[in-house]
Amino acid sequence: MFELTLALLVVLFLIYKLLLIVPMREVAVVERLGKFRATLQPGFHFLIPFVDRVAYRHDTREEVLDVPPQSCISKDNTQLAVDGLVYLKVMDGQLASYGIEDYRMAAVNLAQTTMRSEIGKLTLSETFSEREKLNESIVREIDKASDPWGIKVLRYEIKNITPSHHVIHTLEKQMEAERRKRAEITLASAEKAAMINLSEGERQEAINISEGQKQKRINEAKGTAQEIAIVARAQAQGMAMVAQALAAKGGTDAMNMQLKEQFIDQLGKVLEKADVSVVPAELAKLEGFFAGMGEVTRAAKGGQQ
């Protein structure tokens, strides 16, 4: 019974050594008597027991390796601490097994040295603004150096770029000064615009006032001219009517009578308002005065004719 059990265990062990199942996400590197024989792809394979053995297994999925922070010096002599992530994939199991001892550690170290070299070509401000180009440069350099290792570097991403505390303090002061400068420029621009608007308003106000005064004088002049013209026309019409009345029969006598009545009326008003009463010495001469006025009226009438 013991011999049967032992024989069964030996058979199972031989079957285990004979059969090999490679998962979908792996490749297996097989050696025969210590020498590379083949790279087995995912699937079912047969091995010669005690002759063939699986020396290496490699994951064919994309791997993400963390690149530790390291100190870098930029082109303008600024100290930075930079870390990142490198994405790679095993493309050739044989080269990944025999081309280098540990391709993961080698890829991380190569990423660090390449990153230091690339950051040394850029200033501090360029490291922040040109991050995309920096990633592309690092990927290109790492992929070129890692080609004999049977791996493919897909991309590199910088996680953090951290300047030293002294540099951060200096940058904060610079940013504060820049903000203060922009605020002063904005305030000066606002004051300039306000002064321009005020002067434009005063100028427009002065123009409007002068235009109003000009229009006022024009209107007053037109009104005065129209008034003078109306008065002149009225006087001309009155004189024409007087002349026509004097030319009619009895016009001279009516004129004399009108003048006498006006004289007497005005004389009465003068006597009422005057402090000193002035009365002609010879009232008999009043009739002679009116007679003289009649002669003057007739003479005026003759001159018009």
C-alpha cells in the first residue's frame, strides 16, 4: 500500500513538472539545463521534467513605478524637489530577464538622472509652464536607453515640483509686489479715466453754455429787429394816417383842437406833481400860443404837400 501511494505521488509530481499553464497577463522564460530555451506565451505548455524549468515570469501589463523626490538645480540656480511616475511595459521577456538585473530599479534610477538633466536646462518659471514638454523629453531619453532591456517606457508624469522654503518666500514676496503693482496701475488708470471724463464733461458743458448764450443773443437780436420793424411800420402808418387826416376838410382845425387839449391836459398834470406852482403871468397870451401852434401845423402840412 505504501509503495502504491509513493508511486502515485511520484506520478503526480512528474505531471506537475511536465505541464505548465501560463496566465493571460504573464510570459514565462524557460531554461533547459541552465540555458535559455524559449519565452512561453499565455496558454498550455509541456516541459521535460528535471530538464526544463521556468526561470523568470514577467507581467505584461502596464506597470506604474513611483520615482522618489530628488533635489534638482534649475538653469537659474534654483533648488527644486521633484518627484514623478514612470509608466512602462515588458515587451521582450528574454531581454527583460537577461538584459539587466532589475529593470524596475534601473528605470526609476534612469528617470531620476534624466529628470535632473532636463530640469537643469530650464529656468524656474519654465519648469512650471513647460511641464508637458519636460515629460516628453524625459520619456524620449528613458525609452532610448531602456530599449536593450526589453521594456517600453510609455509616459512619464511629474507629480510635484517643490522649491525650497527660501525660494517660496521670495516668490511670495514677488507675487505680492506684482499684485500691488497691478493694483496701483489699475488705480492710476481709473483716476486718469475719471479726469478725462470730468474734463470732457466740463468742456461739453462750456460748449453747451456758449451755444445757449449765442442762441439767446441771436434770438434777442431777432426780437429787437422785429420790434423795431413793427414800431417803424406802426409809426409810418400813423404818420400816413395823420397826413391823410390833415389833407381832408377840417383836418387842420381838428389838429389844432387836439393839440390844445393835449397841452391843457399835460399842463394840469405838471401842475399837480410840481412842488412849485408855475402859472403864466398873462393868461391872455395862451390863445396867442395856440394860434402860433396852428400856424406851425399849417406850415408842416404845406411842407408835406
